[in-house]
Amino acid sequence: MADKLIQKHWLHGTQEFEIVDDLLRVTTSGPLKGRKVLDFVLATLNPDPVLNNGRLDFYGRVKCGPMLSLFVDRPDPASFDAFVDTLKTKVREEYGAFTGDQDLGDR
């Protein structure tokens, strides 16, 4: 299970994703942006991301803009795929636990 992913981009800086219990902690930093830390409750994310111009976007269960975006295949395809699979699994589990119905976690 991959619980952490660090992505670096020459223009956008660094973004770090870490699954911590029922949260996804996203830390971004860059030369012009400074450092920001955001926490997302896993149960609020839709487990089915959308591929969008070299980024993988995770939306909320209530339709709005993407809540978070990952650079596809960074730092490498194997690490990226392992983290995304872990994230999708945890999102489904947390949503099932939140609703009290494990079968709903797949929706």
C-alpha cells in the first residue's frame, strides 16, 4: 500500500499527498506560492477520478470543480498507480464506513 506520493514540477512546484487515517493531507509548495497544507475527508471524494490534460482530477461526491489534481505518472508510473489505487480503495472504505453500508462504498 502506498500511503504517500511526492510530485515535483518545474513550474508548479512540489505537491505531497499523504493518507492519514480518514484524511488526505495535501501539502503544496513553490517559489511563488509559499507552503500550503489542506486536509480532505476521504469520504467526501468521488473514488472515480477523471483524466484531464495530463492530470488526474478527483472531484467531490457533490459535483463541483476538482478537489485535487495529481500529475499523471509522477514521480514514476508504478508509484503513481500504487498511490491512486490505494487512494481509491480508502475513499470507498471511508464512504462505506460513513454511511454504515459497506456496499455503498463502491458508488
